[in-house]
Amino acid sequence: MTERKDDRLWGGRFERAPNEGFDAFQRSFAFDRRLLPYEIAVDRAWARALEPIGIFTATEVKQTLAALDKISGRARTDTGWLEKFGAEAEDVHHFVEKTLVEELGPLGWKLHTGRSRNELVATDFRLFVIDAVAEVQRGLEALLSAFLQQAKANIGVPMAGMTHMQHAQPILLSHFLLAHAEAFTRDITRLQHAAASADACPMGSGALAGNSFAIDRNALARELGFSRITANSLDAVGDRDFALDYLFALSGIATHLSRLAEDFVIFASQEFSYVILPDEYSTGSSLMPQKKNPDAWELMRGKTGRITGALLGLLTTLKGLPTSYQRDLQEDKEALFTAHDQLADMLAVAAGAVASTKFNADRLKTTASNPALLATEAADYLVHKGIPFRQAHDIVGKVLREAEEQHVSWTALPIDTLKKISPAFEADFAKSLSVEAALAAKKVPGGTAPENVRAAIADLEGRLNKKATKTGAKP
Ligand code: ARG
């Protein structure tokens, strides 16, 4: 084996060294070092795959695997060493090759046979996304558990349901909490879609054209835990749809967290006073001693910008790219890593804040008991008496106007007055006009009747338990 004077991965055809500024500009080790565990896993699988095709002897495989183990252990424990080699490395792939050569001498140069960093980075990044999905899914499940506990604990509490931010109809607080849980449940489906889209192994695609050494792609994929191989080498090295899918899933979660945050920020205001913010998830003012601010929720709402920003950033990077690998693709990682980290933190804070929020049951009941919220019930009552809904709506409008003129609550109008407006009003009218009756009437599946909400709670609990057993069964 000839001595190499240059340890760059591509220095052979160059006469002069790169410009220093440009060299720093094109390096990615500072952020792609995060892919090191995946890079090592791919390297291990690749070393094994090189034996049956006669590139490595069994001893060489063994030596390479031992060196990779050593590198991976040392990278975890010896920061000085990592920094030293890292400072000289162009990217994580270069880092492993350099350290491998340091360990094995010229044998270290053999591992890159038949492969390209283009397929390596795509493979590492897919493995990262698959693990990232699992982590975020655990965060979502913890948040769902917090909703479940609160929905159970507050099952008897009614509140004023709103549309257009106007009081509309009574609902159960638990129904409101489960509405958020439903959105986060959809996020799990979207996450799983992202994991399925990442679940294809590009190794064997080469730089763009494929592999000339008849490498067993399926065995490689299996060894790395992928359930399939990518179908087209040219597509495989330039495809970042799995990253888009993951960022889209993260953006969906962030958007849901942001909407939840908005609800809680409003609910914590003095005007609403629906919730008592937990001290553990609030901050004070440096100026106004009385303040307790919903910063946890505000920060979550604020951080959503950078998560959706990461999605838009990658879409923009990809939009003009020709087919196959282009160096622009190096821009796929940093924003995704940050979006992932932020979102994992947001979920942890959200789960803690939801679990420790106290709901002001008296206040919620009072708002739910505003007679105005029962106007639709009155119209429904008339419909049950055979009056077409549009007409019933009109009659109730007249009742409300009459009450306004008399300066009394419309539910206090005597039956004689009501009968003058419509003879369909009968003595049983009064008892249909309560928060309890309004809630109980909504007994369609998905409605806010207590029996339905209890069923929804049981359903969520069942789903979470099933997930817990599934995760628990894994080694
Ligand atoms: N650092 C590169 C990236 O993140 C690795 C692939 C480099 N390939 C190349 N042909 N220069 O995309």
C-alpha cells in the first residue's frame, strides 16, 4: 500500500490546499458528529458485508470491528481526543476514517471500498430520524397521560365551550382536555409515517450509480434494522423526504402545543381565571411583585416558529436541486437537530405543566351556568315539540328579547309569558334548561355527554396502556 501524503478523503487530484476560510465553511463535523453512533453502526455492517465479496479477510473484519468499538468508546469518554481529531475532520465520515487509520494503519483505508459519503450520510440521517421519532413519541405519550389524569380528575366540571372566543354551549372540562389529547394522538400517526418513510436503507447506492462489488444490500439493511432497501440509487442519495416528513410531524406537534399554550395563557389571565398556573412552570416579574406569568406556555408558543421554520428551510433548500446528491444537502441536518431538541424539551415541559395545573372548578362552573348558553337547548326543546328548527331559533330569539326588555334572565320568564310567544312551551320546559340536561343531551359518540366523555377517557387509557405494553416488551 502506498503512503498517502494527504489525509483528506479526496485530496489526490488537487495541487493546492483549500482556502482556509472555505475549508472552515465546508466542514460539518461540528454538527454531524451527532451522527457518530449511526456512522459506526453502518461501518460495522459494511465491514461485515465486505467479507463475503472478498475485500476483507475474516481477520481484517475482526480488526476493523474491534477498532470501531474502540473509536466509539473513546468518542464517548475521551473528549480531548474527540476534539483533537474532530478539529482536523471534515465531517463525521472523515473522522471515522482518520481514527480508523490511526488505529489500524493502511487497513483503515479499506473500509471505504465501494461506498460513498453520499449514501453514508443518507443512511446515518435516516437512522437518526427513526430514533428521534421514538423519542418524540415517548414525549407525546407522557403528555397524553397528563391529559388523561386531568380529564379523570375533573370529570364533573362543566365549562363554557366557546367558538369565535364567544361563550357558546356548556361542555365538560374533560371534553376540552380530551380535544387536545385527540390532536396529539394524530401526531403519533404522523410521526409513524415519518419513521416509515425513513425506514429504507440506501447503502449500496454508491455515490449515485450503485455498487460494483455485488454487495448484499438486503443483508446490510437487515443488519442495520431497516425493513427495506431504497429502490433507486440516484434517488436514494438525494432523497430527503424522510427529513421533510419528520419536520412536518414536528411542525404539527409544535402547532398543537402552540394552540394548547394559547388556551392556557388565556385561561390564566385574570379575566378568565380558569386555571391556577403551577409555580414550578411559571415565572415572576422583576418589577411587579404580584405577577405570575405563563412563560412556559409562551415559550412553547414562541418556539413553534423555529420548528415550522426548519420545515420551510429544508423545503427551500430542496426546491431547486438537480437529481442525485448535491452538497446543498449538508444543510439538512442542523435545523432538524435543533427542531428535534426543542420539541423534545417542549413536550417535557408541556407534560409537566399540564399535570400540575389546577383548574378553578367554581369559576368554570359559574361560566357554564350562564343562562345564555342554554338558548340552543330551548330551540332544541321546541324542535322536540314539532317546530321546524329555523322557526324555533326565531322563537327563542323573541324570548331573549322579551327578557331583555323586562330586565330579567330569560330562564326566569313565567310559562304564561313564554306561551304568549309560542304555545309549544309547556310545563316541562323548565327542567330541560339546566347545564346537566344540556350536557346529558349531547350523547352522540364524540359528544360532551358525561357518559361519552367517560368512554373517551377509557378509550385513551386503553390506547396508552397498549402502547406502554408494546414499548415494555422491547428488549
Ligand atoms: N458532509 C456531507 C453532507 O452532510 C457528507 C457527504 C459529502 N459528500 C460529498 N460528495 N462531498 O452531506
